[in-house]
Amino acid sequence: MVINLDTKLTQQIEEICAARGVRLTTQRKRVFELICASKKASSAYELLEDLKQSEPQAKPPTVYRALDFLMEQGFIHRVESTNSFISCCSCNAHKHFSQLLICDQCGNVIELQDDSLIALLADNAEKHGFKIDNHVIESHGVCQSCSSK
Ligand SMILES: [Zn+2]
Ligand SMILES: [Zn+2]
């Protein structure tokens, strides 16, 4: 697999990590680059296979630890319904909830960030005395490029 390095994005997360005083190891950076390079969401298994090309000693825990770190920092999101990972559209400095549109044909994932939708849900939940801690909002369907084929 040829990696088309998105140096801008990598530079951005390097700066964020430096400012936060957390360590972006070579492996963590590499996993992030691999996720960014893939058009579709990547599974941990696919990431491990790709990582092995530059780091032959990589083991599943290597990938899982890198993924945990990247999620904690808000650089990537887990796609729960397909158990895979995408880079965050904003690499946001703060935690945010997003809505994912998942194409079942090509695997492309579009990240939406509609705060009014989240507020509406929170409002409705509150009517039941319920406080929401976490959201998983994923929609499956066909993306624009697949539907125009
Ligand atoms: Zn995001
Ligand atoms: Zn598609």
C-alpha cells in the first residue's frame, strides 16, 4: 500500500500533542497517517497489516494502544457499527459528538457535526429525566459518488 502522506494533518496533531505535553510516538503517528490515507474506515486488523510494513514487530496491542491514544486526543473516531476507525474531520481540540454517514458500498464515512441535533436529543431525554453521557449516531446508506455510478 502506497501511503500518500498528509503532512499538514500530521503536523497539526504534532503541534496539538506538543501543546498538551503528550507523546506522539512514531507508531501512534504512523497509525494516524494510515487512517488518514484510507478513504474508507479502517479496521484494527487492516491497520496492523499496514503498520507491519514499516514496523514488522508490531502486534495487536501496539495498534490498540495507538488507537486508544488517538481517540483520547480526539484525532480519530470509532465507527461503532462497523468496528472501524476514521480520522476526525476537524481533529478537534475538544471532545465533540458527531453523526456519521456510512456508505455500505464503498465504506466511505462522512462526519457531520450538528450540535442542534444533539441539543434536541438531550432535550427529549431530559423530559424523561435522562441525562445523556455519550452518543452513537450512525446512518447507513449509499454515498453520492456510489449513487451516481
Ligand atoms: Zn470529529
Ligand atoms: Zn460510497
